[in-house]
Amino acid sequence: MRDHSWVRPGTSGLWVAPAGCWIDPHDPVERALVTHGHGDHARGGHQEVFATPETLAIMALRYGAARDTIAVRYGDTVELAGGVSATFLPAGHVLGSAQILLRYAGERVIVTGDYKRRADPTCAPFVPAACDVLITEATFGLPVFIHPPIEEEIARLLETRARNPDRCILVGAYALGKAQRLIAELRRAGYGEAIYLHGALVQMCRLYEEQGVALGPLALVMDATKEALKGQIVLCPPGALNDRWARRLPDPITALASGWMRVRQRARQRNVELPLVISDHADWTELTQTIAEVDPAETWITHGREDGLLRWCELQQRPARALALAGMFDEDD
């Protein structure tokens, strides 16, 4: 049996030895392949970066431009050093997110990065591909984490707004991915009014629109009166939910969009009145579905609840192991 040791954990992340490059390194390196723009996968300071055009735009906005960037579109393959090739495939996580399919010496290894299998109007859907080794995240790798249909959560948000015309709904949503998906899903549900934004969300929403993602009418909270915000939906970073900034709002009902809102204690800890179980990560069903569908010879599990998924693989007689990678912290959820 092959040990596939040409891809292995290293001091800065996942090391692709023959190519002399890192995948999602958490330290500045000479050569990096980046799956997406969240801060636990992307950072500044790399000399050379391979990523999708959308991820490169996000990285430039958040961290500054790298010295050399190589834009790799979905389905395209780049030849790296040492006989390694890399193909970028959609991951369905956020705008520009990609799985990276590595080929070397007749072997195929897929690094999923973060991903989800559910439809998302703001990014390309996940594409399953055959491989010898699947390196998968497991953020929600326990059977308790089965996310409800997003349509149900959006309906709860709109119903709460309708019942409280003299208050506003203040929704905590991460600046990259979650906020834009929430806006797009509100539009899909027929909500056409202006959605008000905390200033920290404006640049990323503008980038999404520049990349062709329609978000509809948006407005800044700072430009509106307290009276005008009654009955409105307001989005802010999760850290601003209980901040002094929120005092300008008319008796806000606090909501938080996150897969972790399945855990009631987390909602109570954040003083969240309206927990919205909306995640950009695969839930338990999607994780197990993906492993079964891809059917790899081995599954390497990282970034989350490895034990639950390891046990499932064991019961399914699928070879698997946990892959300890430093620097992963679920920035988007």
C-alpha cells in the first residue's frame, strides 16, 4: 500500500514535497496554493500564490497583493515543479473557493479546503471528483450537525421582522461569504427592500458585485436615522452584535447566522435572540455523502471534529486517519 507521503503536514500547513509548495499555509512562504480567502486558509506575505481569480481578488483586498500571482480558473490545470500538477475545482464554500486536485506519480490527492454541497447563489457548486486520497475538513463532523434548509431559516428571519415593525433585526454575519449569501437568499425569497450594512461589510459586498454577484439595494447604517431603521434588516460582523455601535439601532432583535447556532448554549453565550442555523460548511450528511460518492482509497480528516468522522469511516470499513494541521480556527463560522 502506498503511503502518499509526498503530501504531508508540515510546520506551515500542508506540504507538497516534490513541488516545494504549501497548501493554505499559515506563515508566509515562497510558494502557496490557496483554496479560498478566509483568514485560516489565506494570508499575506507569500512570494507566489496560485488561486482562483476571485480568491486572488479577495486576498488583494484583505491582505494586499502578493509579489507573483497565478490565476487558475475552475477546471484548469497548472504544472508545478517535481512532476506535480494541480487542478482547481469548485468547493461551494464562498466566492472563488476551490478544491485542489494534485496529481503525482500516478496518484491523485484532493484537498477540499472548506466546502458545502448545498446550493448557494453567490458561488459555484461543489464538484465531486475521483481520487486516491481525499483530505476533507470536518468542521461539523458529528451526527448532531444536520443543517436545516436555508429557506426555513430565511422564512424565520422574515417572519420575525413582520411581527416586529417597530424594531430592527440585527444579524451577525461574517464579512466574507456569509453576509453576501444571506443577502442573496433574502433576494431569492422575494425581499426587495434595502438591506442595511455595518461599514465593515461594505468593501466585500462591493467586491462580490464586481465579480458578478447581484445583491440588490444596500445602504449604510450610518446614513440612516434611527426612525428609518425601524422594521429593517441590518447586517453586521458577529463581533458588533453587542457593541456600542448597535446602540444607534431601534430596539434591535439580535440574530446570528452560523452553523454553531445548532448549539443552544452558544446562542445564549452570545445573547442571540434569533439563532439562524446557516452555515457555509458541509454538515454531517454532506460530509459522509461526499466520502461515499468520491470513494477514495483513503480519507484524511482535518479542521474540526475528526473523531466522529473517523468512527464513521471505521464502521464503513473505509481507511481513514486524522491529519493535525495547525492554524485552523473556523474563521467564517
